[in-house]
Amino acid sequence: MVASVDIPAGTLLFKESSLMLYDDRRGPGDADREEVYRYALSHLRDEVQATVLELSNVFAGPDVLVGTLRTNAYPLAQFDGDGVS
């Protein structure tokens, strides 16, 4: 990527909102994960559901939604009261 103007360090170039948040650390094992994701997805607005389902999936296997979320998800930091762990 090449900029046509100087961009100062620390400049916010773009900002995205999360489509869905899910704490995977306390969640089910892999076998039940797609069911939990489908339940969470079913509670989103129709247009948000469509957007999630249009995202890329780089993981092979029968759990298409799990692969899609793993491809596009960012891990959440864990806060323990003393800071991020």
C-alpha cells in the first residue's frame, strides 16, 4: 500500500465495528461450537447475519460457520483487574 500524502504515526486510518462478540475461553468444545455460534448468529439482525455469512473461510471441514469466525475473528484481551493478562 502506498500513501499519496504523509501520514503521521498513530493516525487512525479506518475503524470497524464488531459484528458479534463471543468469549471463546469459557465456551463449549469444538463439537458444540457451531451450534453455539448459530444460536448467537440467529439473534442478530438479518442484514448482520448475511454479512457474517459472506465472510471468507480458510478452514476446511464441515463446520463452515466455525471456520468463518476463526478466519475473521480477533481474540479479546482478558482483564483481571490489574491490567490485561
